[in-house]
Amino acid sequence: MVLSVFKSGDELFNQGVDLIKRKEYAKAKKNFEKTIEKGGREADLARIYTDIIDACLDRNNSARYVKLAATLANAKDDFVFGLTEVNPGRLMTECKLLAERLAVTNLPGNTQAALEDKGNKLLDIARRYQAQIGNDSIVISEIVGIQVNTGIREALYVQAWGYENLASGVVMSDPKKAAELLQNAYACRKQLGEDGQQTMSQIKAYSRSVKCWICGRPATGEGIHFVAMSSDVSPFMRKSGDDILQSAPEDYKAIYVCRPCYSSISRRADEIAKQYHEAAMQEMRAMEARLRAEINSVASMAAMRR
């Protein structure tokens, strides 16, 4: 067996290509790195293969695709990675879109501004998937082993995420607008073949309007701006007159309470509970002190009798 130190860069490159076909990426990467060191004829392609392997081994890292896209910018000829034929310009476009999509998806922040920024960026990425990839399959997905979609199908996924983020951002100030944005997300998910039931449930909740039983103010957005609180509503109290908006479910096992009233009651309840907790802890400490004193007293008497 000939040691790799005596092998030419071309021999190491060819071995690396065989290792890729067997999906032994870590070993293949070492061969390509040695090919680059030795300056083999395929050193430029070895650099591309090395960056592709890094993406395969760390496929959720947007920086891997940014680096790969930069390396592909210098490539001119088509090549094969494993069993996949690759056009460098096309793969570069896909890497840039995927890198941006991963980076935007992982953006932190739950404020309205942050969610709206993320949502709008995702919609822009979706438009570019549709325009730049279209009905073609996404090759980088096939190479790194993630779900393979066409550009159109990927655009639908990213659009759905975009509208959902926009809805989450605006729901605190305008729940009906949030419901409209979720309608768009629902349409995307239906086109993808999903049932969209979770999204539809949110749409119905955000669109629902009631009247607060306690203060009488109207509220829209179930679970956001009003909640149902368990209650015992007597038959006499069920008489709602000509009110258009309900203040309780049809079974009257609860009442609808707006967010301000609910949070006020909850905070007051927490304050009372805290007071009782502190009083109980104080009593327990006093009881512990009394018990220790009695124990010490008994111990002292026992010692005196010895």
C-alpha cells in the first residue's frame, strides 16, 4: 500500500471522488485538502468539493453556504458531485438563497418590529425562489440531504412562514389583520398539500369578537385579547338581552374576560397568594425555631440526669 504522502495531488483527488460516492465525506475532505496542498490539476475543484462537504456535514449553518457560493463564483465548468450533475452558477444562486433563508429564519426577537422585519424578508426570499429557480428542483437540497423541493414549492413554504411571522407581529395591535395574513399562509399550505387545520384554528380565534363579562368592552382575538374563564353562570344571569356580542359560551360554563380585566385579576391573585405564602413561610420558620428550642431543652435535661 502506497502512503498518501507519496501520492500525487491527482491521485488523492480521484480517491476523494470515490469516497464521495460512498458518502465518506470526512475522509474525502482530507484527500481534497491534500490535493490543494500539493497543487494538483484539480485543486480548484477540490476547493469546491471541500466546501460542499462542509455544507453536508453542517447543513443548517448559513455560513457554510455563503462560503460555498463565494467559491463557486470562480468556477466556470459544470461538474459532478457524487451522482449529481452541478452547474456552478445555478448552485451558487441556490446557496445564496438557502443561506439567507436560514439566517432570516434564525433571527431573534419577538417584538412587532422584529417579527414584521422577519416576515417581509421571508416574503422577499420566496419571490426570488419563484423567479430564480421556478419549477426546477433545488440541487443543493439533494446534495446536502434535506427535503428536495422545486423553487415554486420552496417559495410556498417560505411564503407561509413569512405571512405567519407578519401575523404574529401584528396580532397584538390588529387581530383581524393578523387573521387576513394567516389566510394567505393557509392558502400556501393548502397548495403544499397540508390540511392547514392549525392555521385555520388560529384564523378563527383571531377573527372572533366577544364582549367582556366584567367591563362590557368588546374584544377581538381569542387567546390574545380575551380568554374564557371558568365560571358558574346562573339561569337568571344568562339573560343577555339584545347584545350582538356574546359574553359567555353557549354552555355557560365560562365567561369571556378581556385581557386587561384578566391580567388585573391574575396579578391581584398573585399578590394575595404571595402574601399568604410569605405568612406561611414566616409561621413555619417560627415553628421550626420553637421545635429547635424544645429539642435543645429536652437534650439539656437529659444531659443533667446523667
